[in-house]
Amino acid sequence: MEIPLHISIVLIFSPLLLGIIGKTKAFFAGRWGPPLLQPYYDIVKLFRKGSVYSTSTTWIFQAAPIVCMAAALTSSMLMPMGGLKAPLPFWGDILLFAGLYGLARFIMILAALDTGSSFEGMGASREATFSCLAEIVLFLDFIIMALLTKKLVLSQMVGDVLSSSWHTAGAVFLLMGGSYYMVLLTENARIPVDDPATHLELTMIHEVMVLDHSGWDLGLILYGSTVKLFVLGALLINILLPSHNQSVLIQMVEFFVGMMVLALSMGVVESCMARLRLNRIPQLLMVAFVLALVGLLVVLNKGM
Amino acid sequence: MLWLDLALISIVFLGIVILGNNRLRTTIQLFALQSFILSLVPLMVHPGVHAMILSVGTFILKVVIMPTLFFWAIRHVSIRREAQPLISYGKTLLLGGFLIGVAFLISSRLDLPDKGISNLLVPCAFSVIMIGFLLLVSRFKAITQIIGYLVMENGIFLFAQLLLEKTPLLVEMGILLDIFVGVLVMGIVVNHISQEFDSASTVNLINLRG
């Protein structure tokens, strides 16, 4: 019973985040903007269409969107959301959590190479470069959390124990949250790293890899990326707003308000910043790396 | 204690951001912000009249006067950004992370008589000193170098918080005055460099003739 509930929450609410980001950006630009539910309309529209496959592609190209969606949904099984416990926690699932996104990225890169287009190959190489830098930071943050809580299960690492160390190690949370936010922006191809709105520029990263997908497949990729945003965002909310022993309802409300504030903040970042030049992106991730490193040093220094 | 830790970490954080920044205007603003947080630290360590005077003195000098002076200077010599640092930004950041690690290592070995305040104070002070030092050696523009020097001084100021109760106020005021005069002299030097060479890069000072 828990698993369908978890999946339905993720599936129902994840496109809303994109809608909030879109509305925020429109507000800053002084426009009315697309309706809040536009991502839902987009996904439904794409699901109703048929797919076109190039004759040079193989089954990998068709499998990629399904694998992406499946990986994102599976990772949501490990993530507690507000009052809801994670349905499938096990010892060391933190590696699976990171590995699932690695798998999704791997199959997307293969699919991009599968089309034989040099344009997509370029995007694939960029995606690989930046995500491997982001992954180091992600794991440093995981190490900090593991050291603080002495646990290796994701749902326990972000639970009660973490919230009790807020008072002793508040500074570490600041560093960890800051560096993880940069990872979040990188992983979800949001603005300082990648511009999700451009489709015809040589500078784009993630969007260039899905150029050849259409219809149902494109819908799955879009949906999968919103699920990824939701689950990775939920991790940040769980770190900054750890669950405590109050009623499920209050925790759920807190969780969803937190997610909306997160989407708002991403919209604000996207409105205030321009996309960074490609050679400046490693520098951004380097800042995230140094932040996480300092956090780790502080934790080690405190001997916790 | 939580607030002191937060302040110390944000001082180191701002140091890291200064390292990775290439716009002079933003660098000065970041330095002012760092000094503002720094000026609050004495109040958290030893609340009292002594700390109050020190805090206000630091605030006036480092948050108000010096940034104003810098803004005046960059308007005067019209430079906007550090075009070519000696070590590229990415490498500087990585080196900065390494140096912070070294700072934590050193301070864990250091045998201090008094560890009562916060066990983050000494490592953070060392880290900020290291960051300032790195900024000083890795940049060519005179103004960035002065900011590097001041960031280093911020670290020394942090370190001096350990001895806040024991140091006479006169000594601290003397130090602040020294720094102010130092920066003033450096400002004049920058002005002269830019008048002589049409740029504020210290590379020009390597040659014997202009």
C-alpha cells in the first residue's frame, strides 16, 4: 500500500514544481506566463502523440526514456517525504540512490550517441563531464551526513538523528545545503549550468541530448526529469527541514511548503542569473566541492 | 555557540567566494560583507564594552571606509575585472580547498592553552589567513592584492579573538589604525601605478624602466 501511495504522490506533484518555476520566472519578467499546470498539459500532449524513430537508431534509443523514468521512480522509493516513510529502505541504499541517477545518465548518453549525430555527441560529452564533477560533491555530502548520523540508510540519514545535530553542527548544514543546492541545479540542468528553455544553441547540454526523441518518448523524458527534480529536491528539504515526531499531516504540509519554496528559489535564481559560460561551470562545481570539503573538515574536527 | 560557528563558517565561505570571483566590484562587496560578519564576532566571543568598541571600530573602518576607498579607487583607475590571474580560477579554488585542509590539520596539532570559545575559531582563522595569502600571490591587479592582504588581516583578527580579554584596547586600536594607514598608502601606490603605466597591474613593476 505504501509503494503505490509514494509513487502516486511523486507522479502527481512533480510537474507542479516546473509550473511554479515557470510562473516565478514569468513574474520576474513582468509577464503573466503559462498556467501553473502547463507542464501537465505538455506531458499529456506528448503522451498522445506517436513517436518517430530514425532508421539509424537501435533499441537503446527506445529503451532510454523508459529506463530514465524507471530509475527516477525507483530512487523515490528510498526517499522519505514529509510524514511518509521510505517504502523500500535497506542498508547502504545511499549508493543505489546515486547509482540509479548514474544509470539514467549512462543510458541517456548511450541513446544520444546511438543517433550518430555529432550534435548530440557533443551534448553527451558535456553531460558526462559536468555530472562526474557534480557526483563527487554529492558523495562528499553523503559522507558528511553519514558521519553526522552514523547511518548508511538514506531514510535514516535524513531523519530524526540529523535533526538533533542541527544544534551542534548548524554551520555544517549551511555548507552541506549550499553545496547540495549547486549539485541540484547541475543535475537538473537548471540555469547557471544549463538553460532548459533553449533549443537551438550550441551551448546547451541536456536539451541537446533529447533532440531526436519525440512524442511518447519525449513525454517520458520530460516526466522523468520532473520526477528527478522532485526527488532530489526532497532530499534537500529533508536535510534542511528534518522530519520530527509530529503528526503526519503537519509534516506533509511542512514538506510541501518546503518544496514550493525550493521551486520558488530556483525560479528566483533563474531570473537573476544568466547561464554561465561553459568553461566557468567546472568552477561553480569547484566552489561546491570546496564547500562540501570544508563541511567535512568541520565534522571531522568536531570529532562527531 | 551556534551563532558563532555560523559566523565563522560564513567568513570562510565568503573567502572562498572571493577566490572564485573575477569582478572587482563584487569582490569589494564580498569583502565588506565578510568584514561585517567579522565585526560581530567579538560580541559573540566576549560580550562587553571592550568588544563593543572593537566591533564598532572594525565596522566603521572595514565595512564603511575601506570599501568606499576601494570603490573610489576602481572608479579612478577604471578597471572592472581581473583579466588574467597568475593561477586560473579553478586551480585557485582547488588550492584554496587544499589550504583550508592544511589549516584544519595544523590547528588540530596546535597545543593551545585556552580552547574554551569554539573549536572552530582557530581552524577558521588559519583558513582565512591562507585564503588571503593565496589571493595575494595569485593575482596581478594591485587592488585585488590589497583585498587579499585585508582578507589575511581578517584572519589574524579572528585569531586575536582568543586573546580578546587579555589584550589592551589601545593595542587593537593601534593595529586597526596601522591597517588603515597601510591601505591608504597602497591606494596612493595603485593610483601612481595606473598613472605611470595606464593599468593597475603589478607586472609592470618587475621591469626596471617604465
